[in-house]
Amino acid sequence: MKTRLLRLRGLLESIDIDALVVSKIENVRYLSGFSGSSAVAVVTPDSSTLITDGRYREQAAAESPHWETVIHAGELSEAVADALTGAKAAGFEVSASFDFHRKLAGAVTHGTALEPTEQLVEGLRCFKDESEIESIRAATECARAAFAQVLPLVKQGTPERQLAAELDYRMMLAGAESPAFDTVVASGPNSSLPHAGVTDRVLAAGDLVVMDFGACRNGYNADITRTVPVGEPDTRARRALEAVKGASRAAIEALEPGCPASEIYQVAHRHLEERGLSEYFTHGLGHGVGLEVHEKPAISARSNDTLDPGMVFTIEPGVYIAGWGGVRFEEMVLMTGAGAEVLTADMD
């Protein structure tokens, strides 16, 4: 945690900001270790203050022992303003609510200018340290264990809802704190929806079943998708499965430290284009995963990000054909100095 604060303070100095008000709860946890659901952190060159309420008095002391903890009983913005005393320019995260900014601006009475900042802590969070990578690996293993146990249930007659419930249950039994997000099980024509939910539809012979699931462990997430046929896939389904798997392999093989994310997207897109399926690939190729399921870097045609050592991200090409169905495979990848490590290898 001390290293994270040092990096942030160096960044603030480079942009002439005396203090930063951190209101996004994932950023608060990243900097302080506090895992509660309500807190604001204030970081200055000489101090780090965690402001929360009475529900978290003991938790804050245990999880953030090197931070000054302020328990506010009144208006949160007034406690934050007190922590900013002496700062000439204080940054606030643009993700903060308008109401919080309005109240904070009214509470600051000692000449501190409030400056909007964007993606400062998120930029640091792109690069995972060993403890973060260990937690992501643990979350991935929870999801891996659950999928292996649920896979035999992907058969004719099983409801989508049962598969989703079994995945969630098995991930928790394997050690997950919770599912990382609402588990998706989409079968047959439902699988043409990239963000399908779960219905009472019963799996039928010939279906493609898209299962998008992940576990949370120590606050860090896994995000995995597999597409499983019910019985023997027909020619159209087999071609779609092979094309999407091939696009995933091609993109992963093209990964190397420092490569532009947009170029990796193009590798997968070209693979699908050569097979007449690129028009059905309707989303980006991947995203970072960590304290949030979706974070930097972005892997898309328009991304300006590079994929550097320490980043953990997904590679998830898909095709979605309305009225027929869809296919997606999503891998978790760690970029190292020696190249890409697929954390979700051998899960089929």
C-alpha cells in the first residue's frame, strides 16, 4: 500500500495538485486496503485520511492501520473539507456524483480550488502487483472448479436458471466471496444477445449455450465465458465455434509486451472477416480485470491503450446471429515481461 501511495503522490506532484479526494470505492480500497462499502480517502503529500462512518470503525482500524481514520457523524463533505485544509488545489474524481461535488464545493471555505481529475488511480491500477495477481489467480481457480462441476449438467432438459444457480453455488463452495457479476447462461436463440440474462428456458438438443461467469476473491475478480454445445453441433454451429476459438488463439498468439490493444483487436477481427463472420462481432475484444470486472485497459478498434507487463485483461471474441444464436469464448490473460500467460487455459 505504501508503494501505491508513493506512486500516486508522484503523479499528483507532476500535475500540480496538492491533494486528491478519492470517492470511487474501488480506488479507496486499492490505496488503503479498506474493503467496506462507504468511504472517501483524502491523500496529500504528507497525510492519508480515510473518512467513513461508525459502522466501519473497527474494520477501518484493522484494514487501514497506517491511515488516519475519521469517523463522521454529520455531513461527509464537511469531513472531507476539513481534511483538505491547507491545500491550494485539490483534485476530485470525475466519477463522483454531482451532489457530492456540489456539497464539497460548498463546504470548502479556506480557498482550496477543486480540480476535476480523470483516471489517476485507475491508471495505477492497470499494473497489478504480486498480491493482486495472486488474488486474481485465486478467483480464477474458484470459477474453474465450479465450471468443471457444472459442465455435466449442460444437457437437454436442464433449465438455464439451474445452470446459473449451480455456477454461483459451486464458486462460493470453492472459496469465492461472491460471484463477480450476475452470471449469464444463454441457450439457443437467447445466446445471440451479448448481455443476455438468465431465463427459464430449458436446454434443447443442438443448442449452443453461452455461459459468462466469474468469481470474486479478496476483492479481485475473474471473468470467463465458455460456449458449450448440447449434443453434437451441426455444421453451422461447428463453423462458428471453430471461427471464434480461432480468433481467440490468433489474438493471444499476437500478444507481446507493449503491443497496441487496437492491433490485437484487428487480428481477431480479420480472422472472423476471413470466415464471413466479422459483421456479427459487435463488441470490443477485451478489457482489464481487477477490483472491477471492467477496467483499463480497453481492447477495441478505437483503444489508445498498450498491453504492458503487469496488466490482466480478457480476450473475448464473439459472434451473435439474431434468431439463431451466438458463440463467445473469454480468456483471462496476464501480460508478463516474457509474454502473455493465459490464466484460463485448459478449461474446456
